[in-house]
Amino acid sequence: MSIADNSVVQFHYTLREGDTLIETSAGNDPLAYLHGHGNIIPGLEKAMLGKSAGDEFEVTVPCAEGYGEREEGKTQQIPVKHLHGAKKWKPGMVATVRTDQGARQVTIVKAGLKHATVDLNHPLAGKELTFSVQVIDTREATAEEVSHGHAHGVGGHHH
């Protein structure tokens, strides 16, 4: 089955910026997403269209089709108690903050005892990213997955 809208896709990936390894799914369950619902960055989703189980490819995604351009001065001061991912914070560390739109990654600019100044740009904003992808499986989404807007099961969302 070729990847199209409302396909559930399981894939492994390695993500690099230039020669720098950022992350990989190797050694873990494959990632699963529902195609056509904005569950992954636009440039990667566009590259997945038409691929099938067993396909392997590499794609370089410009920042405009990834996490967007960096916006200078996009900082905010928030209480340290809302930062997740470490007990002690230092500039340059990435934290997760829960928002009305779900979890969001921010970068610590300055950390105090009770408050931290964070950069609200995604840590990968402004970067050209290269993905090495191996498509593991594709299948038609269930009606429930389409109505929820995400894949269920291994590598997907668990309710």
C-alpha cells in the first residue's frame, strides 16, 4: 500500500543537521503517524507521499518546511515549576512546557531560583534537517484514528 492521506505509517528515522546526529529511532519501536493530518513536519510528510513498506530514502527539509524560521526576541519568563525534563536548569538546556496546545519544547536562556527566561522557538527552528527514513509498514487508518487525527498502537498515540 502506497502512503496517501489517512494511511497509518510506521517508520524508522535518523535525523541530522549537517554531519551532526540529532536523534534516531534505531533500537526503539518505529514511529507511527497518520498521513495528511499534520502529525509530522510538512517537508517529511511531503517526502513520504507515495512511498511503501520497505522503501528507504533520504530527504533534506528546509527550515520553512520543518520547524520554521527562528524569530529573534521570542522569549518569555515562566516559573521554573512549569519546566519539565531536569531538576536543575542551565542556559542551553531544552525543557518541555505543557500548554493549551499540548507539550512544547523551549530552550533555557537564563535560569533563576523561581523563574527562567526561555526561548519559545522550537530548538530545531531555523535549521535545515536531513532525515534518513526506512518505511516499515503502511495500512489504512481506522475510522477512529481518522476522527481522532492520529495513529493508535505501537509507535502512535495510546489512550
